[in-house]
Amino acid sequence: MRANASRDGASGEAALQRDREIAERDHEAIMRHLVGVAFPWDFQRSMIDLVFMKGLAAPRIAGLINANGYIQAKTQKRYDDTSIMMIEIVKHGHSSARGGQMIARMNEVHARFRIRPEDYVYVLTAFMFEPIRWNARFGWRPFTAIERYAGYCFWREVGKRMQLTAIPESYAACEQFNADYEAEQLHRTGASVALAALLFELLESWLPRPLRPLVRPGLSALVDDSLLVCFDVPPAPRWLKWLAPRMLRLRAGALRLLPRRHKSHYYVDQPLRSYANGYTIAELGPPSDWNADA
């Protein structure tokens, strides 16, 4: 029995090592498939919307965004710019010329602000783990072990290209850092409340007017109550907290029955509200003379 257990343990370790080697080698292609083909809607909700929302609950991040004033003036553009940068880095790969240009532009914009290393790392780890959490709850299938590790590898490499030196050294350490930061740092401030109101207004603007009152309670039914406290938003009614997740799981069940998608569909491949005639990299983010000292 002990010999069998030992062999099983060794086999499991070998399989884990093989999975990680595959993820290390192919993480750009794996992420490209996940974001563009397998789960485009889910990644937009988790990698963009949820990470954006959680960033607004981090006092230092929210304070910088709020003081700069750009999101108040250009809310939709701020959302589109973030989406474009993140999605293009995935679509083309961090090692590509286009991906490198996107990272350079992101670094150029961030350099105008005094951002602490741990705040950078928090957002980076949120990109790693929010999609995993979302898909475990609402995806038409959860990610495989290779896919989970590939997401970690991808954003770790992006972080290196951002010159971040404080990235924890392993998958487990990054996950623990993310959990500790959220437990210790996310709380309500005047900036978080004001910015969340802007975000909810933006999301409401995407829907026909009769449906807009459903946005806030609908979102409240899907996120943790601790995050709602950061935004001074009341919890959703109990019936809605029961219904909303089940509606998303019903969607996931329907997708499992459909033929698999083979063509990519990235957020940036559709007409964008802020860029009806397309965009250039230089247009992304605030102009250089916009409240540069905020």
C-alpha cells in the first residue's frame, strides 16, 4: 500500500511538473485562446470589470484615480483604454512588437503617478486570479491546471516587462499576496464610493433605459458583501442573490451544449464607444498635459 501511495505521489508530482512546463512554454498561446476564443465574455467581466472594480476599493489606487480627474471627465474612454491595453497584450502576446508597445504605453502613463510597488503587484495578481475565480463559478467549464498556471506565467512576464521587482516568486505566493492585500487593504473611502458610482453609471449607460435600474442590484448579487461595503452599496435582496448566480450558471449550461467557437472575438475587434474610427497607441490614456502632478 505504501509503495503504491509513493508511486501515485511521484506520478502526481511528475504530472504537475509537466503541466507547468507546458504552461511556461505555451502561456501566450493558451491565454490568447482563453481570452479570444473560449471565454471572451467571461474574461471581459473578470479580467477587466472585476479587476477594475476591486482596484477602486484599494484606497491608494482609488485616491490616485480620483485625484487625477480623468475618469470623471472620460469615464467610457478610461474603461476602453484599460480594456484595449490588457486585451491587446493578450491578443498579440507580451513578447510581440505590438504587445511591447502596449506595455511601453502603459508604463509611460503610470510613470506620471506615485504608485507603490505593492499596489502594482496587487493589480497584477488580480489579473492572474480573478478569471480563475469567475470561471469556477460561472464559466461553461473551469480552467484546467495548465490554463491556471499559464495565466500566472503570462502576467508574471508582463510584470517583468513593467520593471516590477516585487512580484512573489511562485504561483502560491502570488495567490497568498492577493488574498492578504484584499483582506488588509480594501476598505471604504470617499474616493471608492465616488468612483464606484461612476462605474455603475457607466454600466447602466450600456443598457436600454428600462433595464438600467437592474444594474446595481444585479452586480450586488454577484460580488462579495465586503466589496459592497467599500462602495457604500446595500446588499442585494435575498431573492436576487439566489437568482442572479443561477442565471449565469444557466447560461454556462447552455454554452456547454453549443458547438465550440473556433474564431476569435476580442473586445477590441468590435466598434468601441470611445473610438468609432479606430485608435492609435498614443491616444490611450490621459494626454501628457492632463493633471500630470496629481
